[in-house]
Amino acid sequence: MVNTVEHLLSALEGTGVDNCCIEITASDTNDPFVEVPILDGSAREWVEEIEQAGIVDAADENGNSCEKLAPFVNVPFHIKRNDSFIAVFPSQEVHITYGINFPQVPSIGCQWFFSGVFNRSFYATEIASARTFCVYEEVELMRERGLIKGGSLENAIVCSASKGWLNPPLCYHDEPCRHKVLDLIGDLSIFAKFGNQGLPIAHIVAYKGGHALHADLVRHLS
């Protein structure tokens, strides 16, 4: 089983890569769980490596470029879990609006991010560097649940309810909200089929989402 795949998948989807081979070597051959390197907690390094390697258009047996298809949303719909929701609206371009709310942590608070027109360049400059974040007062509980085993101040931004950010500076003033967009793109990448785009052409509006709600969206789209 391979864990923590969302940042790598996000980088691939965000840069338009739909066909590649990924090889992962386990450090412990007796451990059934393998983790994708978390790096600095963002997708930045993956994007840099993809850009350095270069992207080649897929071609058929005759050498002609293969047309890349993308799913379109034709009818508005929404899904929700408690006070979290994702609403999806028809659009001619990809737009992502995302909101988070941490009233118990004033330095994060309520944030909203609107992507404008989403494309590869926008992803590389405005989303890829957003690092994963956590609330300091919740770290011990998460560790007891077996989560964030590899988490540290080097691969996450940590915010305390009383002291604010413990390892500034932030890459963006709304970095936590942008990282949620990064995660959403990675989670939606699993909707991709037969070398086509996983991110649907639509305006996606999410509030207080997470991997579970994102997965619900993929199931609904499927």
C-alpha cells in the first residue's frame, strides 16, 4: 500500500502529465506501507522535476498527437458532510473556489481562495508551493491515531492557537487555503481515465473540505 500520494498526483495533474511510470522503493522491505516522499510538504519540488524532465505529447502508432479529453460538468450538483460541502457548476473553464475556517486558531481563521482561470502556469506559480499545515495543539492527538508519522517543521507549517505560526514565513498569506486546493487537485486526479484529464471542466466551490469529501466528489462524478 502506498500512502501520501496526493501531492505527487496533484503535481502531475496540475502540470498536465497523464501518462508516466512511477517507481517507489521501500526503505523497509518488511513494511507493507510505503510513503511517497513528503519533501517540503508541497508539490513544488515535484513540479520542478517535471519541468526539468520535460513533457512530450502522446502519439499514436502513426506518430500523430493523441487528443486529450477532459470531463465537462453539465448539471450543477453538490455534496456535503455536516457543515462541509462541495458545489460544482457548469463552466467553460476550470475555476476553483475554496474556503476554510479555523475559528479556534486566529492566525488561520476563515480564508477563501479563488483560482481565476486554472491552467498549468497558474498551478506552478500559485498552488504548487503551498505546504501542508497543522494546528500545534492537535499534533499529539494525530500522532496517537498513527497520523503524520513523518511530519516535522521541515515539511509542514505549524500554527498554534495561542502563539500563531511557529515556523514562518509563509509562501502565501493564505497558504493553508491554497494547500487545500492542491489536495483537491491531487484527489480529483484519480478520476482520470485512459490518459485523459481528471480535473473536470467546471467551477468547483468547496468549503471546509478534506480528502474524504474530495473522494465523495470523485465517486459522484464516476
